Amino acid sequence: MNQKLEVTHLTKRIDGVPILSGVSFAAEPGTITGIVGRNGTGKTTLLRTMVGIYTPDGGEVRYGGRNVHADPKARGHFVFVPDARELLSDYTPERFARLFALLYPRFDAEKFWARLRQFELPPNQKVRTYSEGMKGLFYIALAVSTRAEVLLLDEPTEGLDPIFKKQSLRLIVEEVAEQRPIVLICSHRLEELEQIADRILFLKDGTVDSIVDLQSMQERYTKWQVAFQSEDGEAVLAELSSVRILARSGRVYTLLADDRAPADLLDRLRKGGAVLIEPLPLKLEDLFVEKLGGDVHVF
């Protein structure tokens, strides 16, 4: 099917507290969108509302033009892997395969068993006996075997050792390359999202703060280390538009500038007393701090 996913003005309150406040975005087949935000900003609630575990208080989720909350068949194109790896954990893989073949008509049993052999996951043991890393791989393998067109993954590599993490990420990337599903990943592992995601959705205060295409991130933002001769550095920086202080140690500042920064930024820094100006490699973590860190920078 592989059609567009559209989330429009999605709102959700839990126990009277607003968690999602008008979330809107769209995603295309064959893309990986990382969803990031501070703790408690609504990332998990967003996935749970999209898949129908929670009923939205407003707005809608559409896949292929069909409202997934009004049309249960449309919801059948989604699969959700929660962060807690206890889903039916008393089941064996065989029992999982039988159940998911009923839930997902396109479930690929051959692919499922091939993945289990590939990762040496015991086929006859109950999943609760698996290690955390084995569980993580198992549930991702199960999800991709459904051949669902929308995969919602909540902290898929949390608690996994480096080898299991690498295998899990490779499995996700291979699935996108082969079957072109839409993948949404909520994660605090920014370095992992930086490796596999096409774009990052920044969630703040229950709504979308911004969406950044990772391919163009290096073109839109630059990162600098700047040292000033005097204590006037912060006053100089305050006069520069679109320059954010990420960190400070004495008279040395780490700065993030976006494409709206003045063209003569470096000249202005030198005239303001900067005695050292060095470019630094830009990371997704820098944008996270800039967009979601509030007004406080590290001293």
C-alpha cells in the first residue's frame, strides 16, 4: 500500500492534563523520522495515540487518506513496539507467529523464522527468558515480519549492548530499504538517530517545535568555539542574531549559528574581542540543546 501518513492537530489529555497540543506532521514511505524531546513532553503518548491505544481528544491520524481511529482496517497497517519489552512475554516465538498471522494478513512467517535464526534467538523458549538485548531484537524482528506499512518504535535500543544495538538498527534500515515502510522512532539516543534517520521531529510542550532534515543540517547550522580576551564576550554575543550559546567555560564559548546569522559573523566576533575562533563538528545533540534546552546554557 505504502501511502502517506498525516497527523493533523492531534490533541490528548490524560487525567485532565494536556499532553499533546495540536501535533501536526506528515511522513512519506521509505523514510525514518526520529521523534525527540525532553522527558515528559509526550513522545510515547503520541505513538500510543497514533496507533489507537489512546483515543485522541481532537485532531486525526490519516494513512492513505483514511482516518485510523474511525476506520479499524486503516489501523491494521500500523504496528507498535513499546519500550517495555513485556508484551505477551509468556509466549514462545511459535505462539507469537500464530497470533500475528491472525492480526496481520501479510505476516511473513518465513521472514520471521529467518530473522530468529540470523540472530540466534532460541525458537522454543518463552520470550520472557530472553536477555534484554534478545528481547529487543525479537520484537523488532516480529514487527518487520508483519509487513505493516507504518512502524512505530518506542526506545527500540534502550538497555541493549552495543552489538544488539547495531543489529537492531541494521534490521530497521534494511527493512526500510527493502519494503519502504514509514518508520517513526522515539528515542533519547541521539547518536543512533543521527546514523539512520532522514529527519528529526522536535517535540516541545506537547507540540511540534520544528522538523529538521538531517541531510541539510550541516548546511543550515554551524558550530564554533570562540574565546574572548575580556569578560565582554557574552555582551558581544547578545548583539548577534541567531547565535546560541551552547556552553561556556570562563571566556570560552561554544556557539551554534543558523543560516539567519549575519554574513559577517566571524568579523563581528573578531571586532568584539575574540582571540580564537574555531569550527567544531556539528551533532544532533547540539540542535537538541538549542531547540529544547530553554534559556539556560552550561557554565
